Amino acid sequence: MRRFHALEWEDLKWFPTSWRDFGTDYLKFIATKFDIYKPILPLIRKAMEKSEQNHWVDLASGGGSALVQLAKVLKAENPELKITLTDYYPNIRAFELLQKEFPTIFSFEKTSINAMQPPKHLEGTLKTIFGAFHHFRPKDAKQVLQDTIDSNSTIAVFEPVGRNIGSWFSMLFVPLNVFVFTLFIRPVRLKVLPFIYLLPLVPLYILWDGIASILRTYSEKELKALVSSLNNTESYHWEIGKTKGAMPIRYLIGYKK
């Protein structure tokens, strides 16, 4: 199956902010509760080593879903660790909660940050993208990677879903998961609750966007094609692959030779 850039509701500017923020809160809960990014710990350690930085910038952070469990482990290993959260549609309440819980680790940008061209004060360091690279069309994904080369940065991209049976099977449980897990998700978003339990539009939107994410995810072959098309790509070392297990995490890591 070839990549198909299906519609994701949360990408639309007019989409209700409260629904979008709940969607990122939900993904944060799943990532944290089930520690889905644990298999990539060796990879993020390597990316940090290659960047020679104690600080990294997370692009398209959503609710910071990927970073809680990773930050706990990495902070114990590296007390100087600092992580800056950014997003084109920043979930400020989620960012504030993370900063409050881990004040020595997290900071965040309140303004909209375009991952294709981050501002100068965020360049020249390690950049990460967790579960969001599929949001970028090929020309935009290429620009994200090209900016990495042009700014002498290191980049690490991780995608927890792909065009595989495991990802499709997981979509069957999304509506039920939303109904159940909403009871435990914080902050409580009162505006959203009627559209979960009375008129269940939010579970349907999250299901739709999950399916669209699967269709949008780049295969290893497609990632290699993106990398090979970059200017000065030969000056970088690129690692593309996936972790082991029933729900493998696809990754792309790029760092200067």
C-alpha cells in the first residue's frame, strides 16, 4: 500500500481547539500509561550523544505525549537534561502541567512553531518528532529534514503506527478506549465531555484521525527516498528502521558525519 495523505481533522485551522487539545491529551495518556516509546530509549540516547547536547527541542509535541517516561529515565542518567516543547497548535494547558510536574526538565514555547523552519534560538541542537512526522506532506517532510542539515542539527523521528496489521487492529478499540480513559485524563475538559458521552463525535474524530495517520505514515523505502533527495545529504549519517515487537516503532535518525 502506498502512502496516502488522508484528511486529519486536527490539522484544520477551524477545528475546535478544545477537541484538538483533548485529542493530544488522549495520546499523551496512552503513551504514558502504556510506555509505548520504551523500545526507543537506546536510539534517543544515541541521538543525544551524537548531538553533543543536553538540551533538545521537541517539534509538533501535541500534549508532550512521548516524553514523560523517557524524560524520567534520561534525567536520572543525565541531570542536565532539558526539553523544550513546541507545536504549531500548542496545547498550553498540557505543557503547563508537564512543566509543573517536571520543572527542572520541561520548558515550552507559547507561540506557534513551524517544524519546517524553527526559529534561530531553537536551531543547532537535537530535534525530535514523536508520532507527528506523518502530518507533513513529502515536500514539507523534506523541508524538515533539510532544515536539520542547514542548521547543523541532529534529528530523531519516531512513529508508533504504520501500514501494518497491528496498527489497523488497534483502531478497533479506539472508541471504547476514549469512553473509558476519559475518566482518568487530566486536565478535565468540560466542554468536550458532552461530545464524548452524549453525542460521541470526539471518539469518532480520534478514530478517523488514527486511521488517517496509518495511511499517512512513511515506509522505510519512502523515508530513504526523502533523505536521498536532500541537499548535502552525504554530509549526514542516516539511520532508518523499526524496533522489534508486535507494534514496532519506525524511526529516522540523522546526524552530522
